[in-house]
Amino acid sequence: MIAVVCFAAACAAVQQNVVGWNEFSHFSQIRAFDHGTAIIDPYRHLSGDRAYYHGHYYSDKAPGLGLLMLPVYHVARSTGIIAPTGAASVHLVEVFACVVPLLVMLLLVFWLVERHDPGHGAAVALTLGLGTLLLPFATLLFSHVLSASLGFAAFYLLWIERTRGGRLELVAGAGLLAGYAISTEYPLALLAVLLGLFVLWRRRPLPASLVYSAGVLVGLIPLLAYDWWAFGSPFHLSYSYVAANSSGVLGLGAPSVRNAVRLLVSDRGLLVVTPVVAAGVAGIAILYREGRRLDALVSGAVVAAYFGYNACYYLPFGGGVPGPRFLITMLPFLALPMAAAYRKAPVTTLALGLLSAGTMVLATLTGPLLDTGLSRHVWLQRLQAGHFKVPTASVWLFALLALIALALALRVTPRPRVRRIDLELTVLGLGSWFAVSRAGPALLASDLSSGHVWGLAALVILGVALVATVTRLALGNQLALLAAVPVVALAVRSLDRTTLAICLVAASLALLVVLAGPWRPLSRGPQAVR
């Protein structure tokens, strides 16, 4: 727990010098609330993220973060601790709106994992904190960390209620948190529905479902009241008055295969900037095979639902951000699968975690917000030039506190038993990441310039080949590692052209068929609490 607190303190020490549209939209909403109005006309020039209604400008964000931070801002401003505006003022609000919720989330992750896989709680918490998008967004005034923390806290209460049985006050609390999560970030409605299904998964679902629904409605009251106050109706969302969201339903359309592939393997795709997420997804399969079906289904449902939702959105990355920010909600739900991955393949998971942490720390300290036309390699170029986007003191303090947190986590994590298959998976994982991070953006760019879809097709086949190779290798067919050789070859710059890429991934699939052999099943682990 001290390690998690040290990591949160490290995040609080990072003050970003560049404030973007999304952050100013939230901050303008807080300033307007402080003056007793929802209208942000005096601050409209600070952000393009705004709604226009009856001749006035409003923040296009849900009001949950603004309402929660209003007391913090009001006290700090009225006592002279901060100026009414400026980077320091935004940073103070960000500490309370993002870092504190991140601390709560990671502590819940720690406690949940310790109950299932004792000794792995600190490792999983710091892997999620350092090696995923939670790190950069804990230093930016976005609502994703807060809403994800509220949603995961709701799940944690439901999990506690399921283990102890019959405590409807916990179900009501979970509903309240899920409802306020929607009031903070509209897409959390999807998680609220999934948690409702989790509540129904019992012998007598009616009392619990009614209590949960009542809690959700209470949590929605701030949103309904704000919409009535600002837009004249409790059912008029701010997104309805944003021109960019006019397509489809609030910007949502039919699922797009191209968007799905971009979310994973484009220049700032999820598996490119945070490959440790792949270990977490693989952990879902491990949980299922061990008989922990409910744990696997909950994690898998949240991951699939948010990935599918994001693939339907007209702007899948949400602007010039370090990665697909709308997928942040699913990250804490990878805690139990990540623990399973650490238990079965500790070296592989740790290697991918260190790779992810390096990328996320680099992005956080050199400026996570990049124009959409820039490559992630800008972060490395800034590091080489010594151009940090945070004060130098913040860099050193972050480094010191993060190293202390890592040392403490290492101290309490049991020493893993290294197996040959784990080392083989490590080689495959790192090689695949180099290939995907090189070929993915190149093939998608080739499609964009030519108007064809062959690069997209090559990437889809590449994904199938990698999943099949990892599966066969994990289940005992060690010769399957040979099938990864053509795929890893895509990391060579001269081989990432579309025609060659299709030939290489086809060769990988052919080798998988030739090398097919008997699989050795994984041993079953402890049963999950149902």
C-alpha cells in the first residue's frame, strides 16, 4: 500500500506546462460553476471543446468532475492559494480530480488481487499505474481516470457483496457510484449496464436489481439537474449541441474494422504504446481455463464492450492524445487477468510491463498531448534534446518516488519460478511488439495514401497469426515459435510493404498448420468465488 501511495505522490508531482482543449473545457466549467452559472462565454476562447445553445457557450463535458471539484477550486481561489486561472490552478484541480481517484483505484486493485493471488497485488497495481494510459491521464485534467475509478469502485462493492452475501447497502452504493460515473463521463452508461447484468447473476436477482437501479438513478440526479438547468431539459445532453457529434447518434455509427485495427496497432495504438495490455487480455483466457469463469467473463465483457464502442465512434482516439483514451475504463478490469499472467508467465509480463512503462513515462514527462499528425517518436526526440514539458524538479521528484514505489513492490512480490516456456513467450512477445509497432503504422499509412485496404487485411491476418502462435506455444507446442519468424521479420524497415507483409503473414499461418501438434493443457487453478 505504501508503494501505491508513493506512486500516486509521484504523479501528483508532475505539473504539465501545456494545457489542452479538453482540460480547459473542464476548468472553464468549474470556473463558471464558481460564479453560479453554467455559461462559459468569458472563457470560450480557451477551448474548442464547447457546446453552443441559445446564443451562449457551455462546456461539452458531463458535469460530474466540475461539481466534485467546485469546493476544491472555490476554497483554493477564495483563500488565495491559487490564482483564478493558470497552469498551477489547473494542476491543483487535476491532483484532486485525477491523482486521488487513481490512488483509490490502484488501492482497490491491490486489495482485489491480494484476495485472489496473494503477493501479486503491488505488482499488478504498479503495472497498471506505470504501464498503461492511466499514468499520463493522471497528470491531465480529463475525466477518464475519475470515471474509471468510480466504475471500478462500483464493481468492487458488488464483488464484496457477492463474497459476503445479502448486503443490499453495498449494492445500493455500487449503483450510486455507477450513476455518478455516468454523470462524469457519458460512456460509463455502458459499464453501468454490464454491472447491472452482474447484479442479476444470482439466484434471487429482483431485490438486488431494484436496489442497484435505485442507486443508479440517485447517481444520475446531478447530470439530470445540470441538463435541466443549462439546456432546459433533463434529457438534453451537452453532446447534442456539439457540431462534431452530429453524425450518427452522438458521434456513434456502425462498427468499423479499420477503427478497430487503428485502436490497436496504429502509431499510438493501445498495443503499440502499452503492449502489457496484451498480457492482461491473455490473462482472461488463463482465468477461464482455470475455472474462474465469472472473473474471466466480467473482465472479457468490459474489454469487449468498450473496444466495440470505441470502434463505432467517429473519432476513436479522441484527439491528439497518447493513446485511445476511451478505453481507459476497461484498464482496472484487467487487474485479475494481469495477476494470472504474472503467475503463469512472470518474465513475459514483466518485460512487456517495463516496455509499456518506459513509453508511458516518456510520454508523460515530454508532453503526452501531441497533434494528430505527429508520430510518437517525438517523445524520444524531445528526451534526446532535453525538452521536457514539465518542470525539472518534477522530473526528479517523479523519478525518485516512482523508484521507491518499484523497490517496495519488488520487495513484497514473491520471486517467480522461471520456466523455459516463459522465456520463449518473452522472445515472442518482444519480437511481435517490434514487428507490430513498425509494420502497423506503415501499412495503415500505405492504405491511406493509396486508397486500398490490403494493408488492413495484412494486419488482420497478422493478428490471427500472432494469437494462434501464442496459443499453440502456451499450450505446449514449442515448435510453434518458428511460425513467428516471418511475422517478426516485419520489423525490418524494407519488409513492411503491403505485398511482402501479406506474403510473410501467410507464410506464418502456413507454418502453424505444418507445425500443428498435440497441445499440453494448462493446469487448473483455484476456483473463483461465485
